[in-house]
Amino acid sequence: RNVLATISVDSQTYFNATEAARAVTALIRARWAKVHLTAWKSKEVASRVIQERGRNGEQTPGLCLKDSFLWSVRGWVSAEVLRNVWAVQEGSLLTRNSAAGRALMPQARGLCRMHCEPNALETAEHIVSACSHWRTNIMVERHDDVARVLYSSIRRKYNVKATVNTHEPHVVDLRHVVIHWNDSIWTSEGLAHNRPDILVWDRVAKRIWIVEISVSWFTRVLSQEQRKLGKYGINSTLPEDTAPGEFHPGPNLKSALQKDRKCRVDVIPIVLGTCGEVSPNLRRYLQALELPDSTDVLIERIERAAVLGTNRLVKCHLAN
């Protein structure tokens, strides 16, 4: 072949027009992606998650962006779910406190339409993580759906065949394992907080896992992890609203179980953002459970459970 029969694209030489066209197409798509990403990052509110900025511009380092978007990368949700959840994440929901909402309904003064609390502003964050109207129903269902993903994997690990109702607290007590679902754990010490979401007692390996789950706003993921660790691993007698940095050593469920059952005890906080955001710690915590499913599969499933619950919250709230 001579030089006239070749095509050069981005310093690469091609002898086939189809291959050259594919290379050109790849360059065009890469350019589009770069332009769109730059435009997205320039948005003050829309890019707050990827830029790791909070509501008031404060830095909130600690999110694992690669793991946080596994649910959308796999694409196992409908276009409607994707649209609603990304609207929450980017702050583009038509809420009463948004610019468009204030223009359409100035008489509402930006307050929550569910009248959950006096002077509660209706923002995307408020709807999916703070509105007390939904806290005892849809938010609980979202939390439990995330827990069921782990519960199902734990049951497969121990080959548990018993039929259970995950809408009620219960215990699966077998020769080799005991699994508590949202059940009080009785110990030799009187503890205010003795009811983790899931507790697994492996009688053969002499290990206990205390699993606590939370779905919160993305700026509070790390602090919620610390609260869960403090609640069951440092002091289980303090008030529920104790700040993460205020847990002083005291009686706790972890040490009580170590003393009573002579087992190694681990506290495993599983914390997600309302739109699937997670910290780098989540992967390590899931691996500590030694479940049969791969870590990537588990992360995607619990994120998908969380965002489906968030989508339902958005639809129910805005329908009023």
C-alpha cells in the first residue's frame, strides 16, 4: 500500500475507512463528554455532589464517586426513576422553595406543602431526607428495602430456608447461626440502644456482626457512619441525637456481646445518600460481612433500593 491509501486520525494510521470512521466518532464523543462535564461542573447547584459541596458551599470530602454512581452505570432503573433522582441530586425539582416554585406560588412562601413543621422550607433535601410527614412510612420502607438486600445475601450465605416476614421483627435461630431482624438483643447490661437493624451470630466461626443501615442526605454520609459506630461500639446509653464527636466511652452493645457470648464482634454501618451516594468505607464494611455476592453487586443493589425509595418519595410528595 502507498501513503495515499491510508487515513491518519489522532496520530494513528488506518488502512480501512470503517476503522478510521470509528476512531473519528470516538474522538467526537469524547469531546462532547468533556464539554458536557465542564458545563455540568460550572453549575453551582447541579454539580454539588460531584464537586463534593454542601448546601451552603462547604466542602464535604469523603464520597466515593465511582461507587456512588454504580446504580446509574448499570442502568437497571427506568428513565423516570433516573430523571427524578438526578433532579433531586442536582436540585432541579419543582419544589415550592425553588426559584420557579416561588414564582408560581408566591403565597406558599417556599414552605413544605405537607405542613410537617413550622417554617420548614420545601427543598429537594427536605423532601427526601427530612420531611417528618414521610419519616414513619415511605422513609422506613426505603430503609427496610436496603436492609432486605443484605438480609437476602446473609440468608444465602448460611443456606437459611425458613420463610420469614421482614415487615415484623423476628429471629432465625438455627444450629450454626442466629439472625436477628430489627429485634432487641438482650445482654447482661441494660442498654438504651440494643435493637440494630440486623445482627448475625455465627456460632461456628464465633463471630457476631452488628449491621446498622441509614439512608441520609449526601452531606451527612460520613457523620452517620460515625454515629452508628458510636451508638453500638462506644456508648449505647446516650440519647439518639448525640453528635458523632460526643460519644464518650461507656456501656455498649459490642462489648456486652463480647463478654456474654465470647465472640469477636464487629459493628458494620451501611450508610447511603438518598441518591445512592456512598463513602469509600462502604466497600470495606461490605467485605467484612463475608457475603457470597461480589461487593460491586451488593453496592449496586443497595443503591438501587435506595434510589427507588427516593423516587417514590418524590412522586408521593409532589402529587399533593
